[in-house]
Amino acid sequence: MKPASFKYYAPRSVDEAAALLGDLAADDGRILAGGQSLLPSMAFRMAKPAHLIDINRIATLANIDLEKDIVRIGACVRHAAFESPERVPGPTGVLLGKVVRNLAHPPIRARGTFCGSLANADPSSEWLCAAAALDATIIARSRDGERRISSVDFFQGVMTTDLRDTEMIAAVELPLLPADTRSGFVEFSRRRGDFAIGMVLAAFRIEGDRAVDVRIAVGGVEATPRRISEAEAVLTGSAADEETFIAVAETLADVVDPTQDDQHPVEYRRSLIRTLAYRALKSAT
Ligand SMILES: Cc1cc2nc3c(=O)[nH]c(=O)nc-3n(C[C@H](O)[C@H](O)[C@H](O)COP(=O)(O)OP(=O)(O)OC[C@H]3O[C@@H](n4cnc5c(N)ncnc54)[C@H](O)[C@@H]3O)c2cc1C
């Protein structure tokens, strides 16, 4: 099927895009980034936006900018950018590289964007789990200016965010993790490249012989991705060994509140998360 007709706009600056969105949001105007979620749903006529604001010609949005301890990912940075370890230095780049290998297929990674995934807010998206684990800050832009939103406030439910109709994501900020941070990311999907049924991201450092700066997040099992503080507490201050990893995985499985569907009962997802947590911790290097 072909999409319903729409008006197309190609702004050359963020100011212009934000102004267009301000004018057109009430008449179902939408941002077009990589198009890897929006265009298929338009082709199926599940989405029928009257106006498409294509941000791909705004050169600055393709940038990955580094500051002292932050990396800022522009709205048109493709998933594939994170396959190149040099784009984001240090452990944050290593972590994003581990995550992106699991995301979809090469053609989709070549077009789809990091920020578009966050805007789309599919709980099975790998970037949502990474954003939660790293306490991302979402930079929203409207014609009225900029609003900074923490990932905790941003993800509000399945495909639901705190972003207003008149706001676009201009960029997302992530912390540059300390040099000795270890990370592991493991997901399970039926076929390689499919959306995941569950995923766990773990990151921590070792000080002396104890784990510190622990971040453990789950995605794909609840309506929104989140850090699991109870599991982080089990690892924090403990030896990063087999016994602790099993205890962390047990805690994680107890604490998550999985959504249920016909194919994946709650107990199945709980058991899956236990296994994924153990493997994510064990693989953390
Ligand atoms: C076959 C297939 C398999 C896939 N598998 C996976 C997978 O395993 N994991 C995964 O994470 N994703 C997967 N995807 C989705 C893909 O990653 C998309 O690229 C991503 O979800 C959306 O990013 P996009 O840039 O393509 O956004 P678009 O499709 O352009 O937009 C998606 C939505 O977000 C809005 N939006 C986009 N950018 C912005 C912005 N800057 N500001 C405000 N709103 C914005 C749009 O208006 C639209 O509503 C898959 C897609 C396909 C077709």
C-alpha cells in the first residue's frame, strides 16, 4: 500500500524545523528522521501525518559533539555511527558499540537514528535501555526554546514520551564513563536483528576488589526501560564474582514487573531476565 498524501518540508536549520513544527503540530505535522519506523507505518496507513518535516538536511544534527565529560548525539546521527569505535571515545563508545550490534539489520542501521528511536519509544529498542542505563538527557527544542528532560521523566509508557507535539528532539546527551568502566549488554530475540524480548545492560568499575559506579538497566520486559536500583545495590561494594552475579540476577528477576502477552508469560520473561542479567555481568569487560 502507498502512504496517504502529505505535505513535505525540508528545513535547513533547527530554528526553522521547530517553527514549522509549532505551526503544523496541531494539524498532525510530524518529524521525519531516518524513516525506519515512520515510513513503514505510513505505508500500512497506521500513520497518516498531514505534514512531514524532514530534518535530514540540517547539517548540524548529524554531529556527535564531545565536551569534557559528555557526548552530545545530534538528531540525525544514524545507528551505524556507533559501529565505529572512534566516534565516541572510551567506555561509553565501547558500550554503545556492544549495543548497536544487536539492533536490527545493516540497512536499517544505516538510516535509522539514535534520537528517532528515543522519540519512537518502543520499549524493545536497544537505545532506550542504553539511555536509561546512562541517565541520558534529552534536549527538546520548540519555537519557544530548549527543554532538558531526564530519561527517567522522558519515557512514560509504550511508545509514549514526555515530548510535546510542538517539540522535536534536537540531541541526546550521555556521560563519558570513567576509563576503567566495564560493560556488558545481552538481549534475546527470536531471530538475529528482530526486536528483543528482553535485554540487560550492566556497567561498573572495580576499586580495590569491589564493584563501584554500578549501572544495571533492563529493557523490553516492562513498559519503559529503567535502572534497577535493588540489583545495583547487590553488586555495589561486593566482589565481581560468580556468587555476586548470581545474587544480582536473582534480585533483578524478583524485582522486574514484566508485561504479559500471549507468547511471553510473566514467568517466562522473569526467567529470561535472570539469565540475561547473569550473562551481561559475566561478559562485562
Ligand atoms: C525491519 C525492522 C527492524 C527493526 N529492528 C529494530 C531493532 O531490533 N531495534 C530497534 O531499536 N529498532 C529497530 N527498528 C526501528 C529502527 O531502529 C528505527 O530507525 C527507529 O525506531 C526510529 O528511528 P528513525 O530515525 O528511523 O525515526 P523515524 O522513523 O523517522 O520516526 C519515528 C517516530 O519518531 C519521531 N521522531 C523521529 N525523530 C524525531 C526527533 N528528532 N524529534 C521528534 N520526533 C522524532 C517521528 O515523528 C516518528 O513518530 C527496526 C525497523 C525495521 C523496519
